[in-house]
Amino acid sequence: MMTTNQANGSFSLDDLCELANLEGDLLVIAAHEQLGIGTQPDEDGFTDNVWAIGFLAEDFALKCGGNSPRFTHPSCRALVEEVVTLARSITEGAWDYFFKCGMARAIEIEMEEGW
């Protein structure tokens, strides 16, 4: 659902729903961490939970960057901040690393489309 507010530009209810779903996914990972589920490192030294956060962070970054950034409406700000804070509290450093990878990929895609 897309609405337009002259003061703030376009607003998508889908963005809020997607942020809420992301928060739910992160809460599941946080619960797994507390219960010791998915905490065994693989051959690369990452746990299943770190890989899960990595996937979510890269996907989120791809949606935030590029030609059509999402989650920019002021009504999304508080939930974006909560999601990022939660993700960083689960596995320190993983969210930031994979988010940067996703943003770099978003820039690559934008450049490829610009050619």
C-alpha cells in the first residue's frame, strides 16, 4: 500500500511490514543464541546465526541503497533504529560487516544499471 504525504513524500505500509518481519527474524536468532542453537562455528569460523544475520543485513542493505532506496520515510526511522540496534546486540560486528557488503553490492548494481 502506497500513500503520498506532501510533507514527507511517498510512504509504503509494506516497508513497515517488512521492517517488522525483519525484527521478528532477528528476535528468533537472538532466542537461538540464548538457547545455544546454531552457535557452533563452521569451517569458516562463522555460526549459523552469524550467517543468518549476514543474509538479513545484506538483503536489508540492498533495499536501502541503489536507485530506489527504501525505508527513508520518517515513519520508518524508529523501527529501522530498533532493528539495527537489535541486530548489533546479537552478534557484535556481523551486522555491520555484512551490511557494508550489501551496500557495496547495491552500488555495484547501480553502476551496472547506469552503463
